Amino acid sequence: MYKKLLVGMTVISAAIAVTQAQAVQFEKPIKTNVIVTKPDGAGTKKQVMVLNIKLSQKERNLLLNYKPKNFKTRDLPSSANVGMNNVPVLDQGMHGTCVTFATTAAMDAILGKGDYISQLCNLELGSYLETLGYMPSGWDGSWGAWVFDQMVRFGVVSKDIQTSKGCAGVMDYPVDNWTNEGNPMTLNEFNKNSIDVSSTAYTVEYLNLFKRFDNKFQDSSSAWTALQNVKQSIANSHRVLIGTFLVLSPYCSAGACAKHNAAQDTWALTSEISTPPYFMGGHEMVIYGYDDNATATDAAGNTYTGLLTLRNSWGSNVGDNGDYYMTYDYFMKFAGDVQELVPMASDK
């Protein structure tokens, strides 16, 4: 009964999000450059995709003019890292599918089966459901709550099934072909090979993009509270999904202008992303660690202390072997949607 109620709450939350989302639109994803950091291509540039979230000028100004504030810090460990439980760095390729890749990576880490869930089958089911007016397919963007809701309601298909039987006749995710979105996969076809994950995890929301804009960023403690909740989640060995805005400065890797371990592997409030504001994109990742004493340095020599560790989906040859970092103040300013994934206790 408890688990069924949680599923129902997920559905209701997603339905509310659809109503609120009418003022926010997805357009075709944005191509932007990041620096390759692997030795075999270090210093070269690689194109990646970020979400194209259309904001009104009023919303844009509210976001850019917001100044994060610090409040009393909770009594938490100075650092914690839950890892990704042998889930490899994924590559969303030339599609705006970061939300699907982040959500499946976080779920894979809970399942403990490595690279298990097929993003392709999930997206192709999304294409079919989109024709029925359900949700965006996910190929050009989505929200974490929507992708998670689809997985809870309809299950997932394994990558073994994808590579042996195919997803609507497609065996391989089209990583390098931005015009190829596979084929819509009917619910009947999906159900033949789907696995129920409704008892795997539930989400707890800590920050909501629509609420932030609706209250005109006047709730000065909401972002700070969300940061404390994220750190508490990691300390409890839970991972967190983050949907964030990226300010796409041409001088940095998708707006990541500072360095922690590798060139331009850290999002910080550096001068490169200040006025005049550049184009902004959206991106979804998994937060799996934090360190109050970790530092990053920008090109001007400024030091930023306190970093979140993020699992990205741009491949392992960028960032810090595929991972990135984010300063606490960047999180408070630009994070839009933040959800903790809480594993459910097994009935066995």
C-alpha cells in the first residue's frame, strides 16, 4: 500500500509539472563545445548538446540578477562520496537526452547491475507516448520528474534486450547522428520485455524550477536549504538528480570555466559567465559527492572552496574522466530542479 501511494504521488507530481510547464518550452538542443582532457586528444574540442529551455526576458533577468545567500550550515560531515556503484560514464552523443541519461544512471547505481537500463528503449517509448499527449519524448529535453515517472509507470528494458532483440527494430543508440531518433516503440512492444522498477526508489524534491520563477527568486533561503539537503542526501548514501542552467560562455567548456582536477571541469561564478550574459542552456546530471574543503581555480587565479561532484553524460574523455564539479554558490544560483533518489527497502 505504501509503495502504491508513492507511485501515485509521483504521477500527481508529474501532472502538476505539466500544467506549470506550459510557460517553459523546449526547443531543439544547443550544440556547444567542451575541451577534451584525455591525453590522446587533450586540448581539442568536442561538441556536446545541452537543453534549449526558452525563458522570457523577465525570467532570464530574474535568474541572472539573483544573488545567492548563505545561512547557518547544518552539522554534517565535511565531505561524503557515495560513488556510482560501477555505472560507467555514459555518452548522450548528439541528442538532448541528458535527463534520460542522468536518471537511468542514478537508477542503475541503485540497482547495482552496472550499465543496465536501455536509454534507447526508454526514449523510443517516450516518442510513442508523446504522440498520445503524455510527455515530451526526451530526445530534445525533459524534466527529471517526468522521466522518473515514465520508468515507474511502465518499467525499463535492459541493454541486453536492446542489443539482442532491439528497440522498435533499432539495436544501437545513435550517439553520433543527431537526426536519428530511432523508431517510436509502442507500449505493447515495450511491455513484452520491460522490468518493473516501481519498488526500486522514490524521489524527494528539494528545488523546483517553476517555484523559483513563480516566487521571483524572493525565497532567499530555498537554494541554501536545497544545498544542505543535497549534502545530507549524499551523507546518507543517496544520489541526487540536478537540472541546472549553464551559461554558455564561448571561452569555457559549456560554461565550466574553473579547474579542480582537469582543465575546465568546474562550474563556478567566474567573470567569463557574468555580464554581458551569454546564451543559456539546461543540463541534467547526478550529484554523488561533496567536499567543503575542495577547491577550484579560474583563469584569473581566483579560488572557489566547496564543491559538488557530478556524474555527467558527455563521455569519459572530457572533464575529470567524465565527471565534473560545481561550486556551492553556482548551485544556489543556477540549479532549477533538485531531487533525491531514495532507494526503497527490499521486501525480501
